[in-house]
Amino acid sequence: MEKSNNNGKMIGALLVGAAIGGALGILFAPDKGSSTRKKLVSKGGDIKDLAQEKYNDLLSEIKKDLKIA
């Protein structure tokens, strides 16, 4: 069960890091607003997909640890 807790912390750290990186990228981006918005939508979708994948992996690990099919 400890492994699942570590996975949760890793996912949380990944999401926080992605949010911070995205915010810094926007602050220092020399692009026009419309271009920046398109990039935000794209990166937001990527982060959402990654978070969903990590969530599913975590659920699989928990089910395996608890021996739930």
C-alpha cells in the first residue's frame, strides 16, 4: 500500500510541476495573445490526458495491491 501512496505523491508533484512550468512559459512567451491561447489549449489537453493516464495507472496499482479484479 505504501507504493500506491508514493505514486499519488509523484502524480501530485508532476501536476504541480506542469502547472508551474506552464505559468512560467506564459509569462515569458513573446507570442501574441491568440497564439498563446492556442498553446494553452493544446498543453491543457496534454496535461489532462497525462493526468488521466496516471490516475488509471494508480487505480490499477491499488486494485492489484488489494487484489480486486
